[in-house]
Amino acid sequence: MSESCMQHIESVWKEKTNSANQFFNEGKLKEALMSYEEALYRAEILNNHQLEAKEKGIPFMQVFAISCNNIAFTYEEMGEIEKGNKMLQRVIYYFLFLANGQTDDSVIKNELKRALLTYKEFADKNALKPQDQQPVFANIQEHVKSTSTI
């Protein structure tokens, strides 16, 4: 994919996100959700071309996480806690997937920590049951064990 194409996709992601933020702040949650989903689509395209995005300095990992978080918090505002929960879990699993085999990537590790904190705050705020959170933390613990060196 060409440089201008990658930058155009990032630019459209920013436009969609900014538009959605405005809708969200105005309380137009359905419109915000639609724009955030359109932004997520652009983030997914960037992820399908990670090497090119990285070469152009596009923070594709953060773009994806921001998009998912925005959707999750919009769902939360709409009272659809389970859908928000699933979006935040998606961010965690995304970073676990990226981290698989890349134990030295500090950016991924830091983003995973941020995703975990965001998930835990969401879970606490919305009184998610510990048994609902357990599989997520068990998967993370398993990942840490499998990537640890002795």
C-alpha cells in the first residue's frame, strides 16, 4: 500500500473519531457509535498492513485500542455493559496476540498494561462479577507464563 494511501486511512480514522467524539459529547450516542465503528474499520485496515504503518510512523496499535475503547465507552453510556465489556476484552486479546513471540517489545507490553487497567476500571465501575473477569485474567497469566524465560 502506498504511503499516501496509509496516511489517508489514518487521516480518515482521525476524522471519524473526531466526529464521533463530538456526537458523544452532544449525547448523540447512536451517531457516535456508528462513527466510532467506521473509525474502527480504518484501524483494522491499518492493522492489516502493520509493516507499512510502522514504516510511516502510524501508531496502528494505539489507533486500534482507541477505537475499541471509544466503542466500549459508548456502549457503557448506552447501558449495554456486556457489549462494552467484550470490546475491552478484544483490546486485551489483540495485544496478547501481538505479544505472542515478541517478548522484547516494550510498546506492546505497555499497551497491554494500559488495556488491562482500562478493563479492570470498567469492570469495577460496572460491577462485573469476578467470575466474568476470571477468563481474561487467566489468559493473561497463561501468556505471561508461556513467554517467561528462566
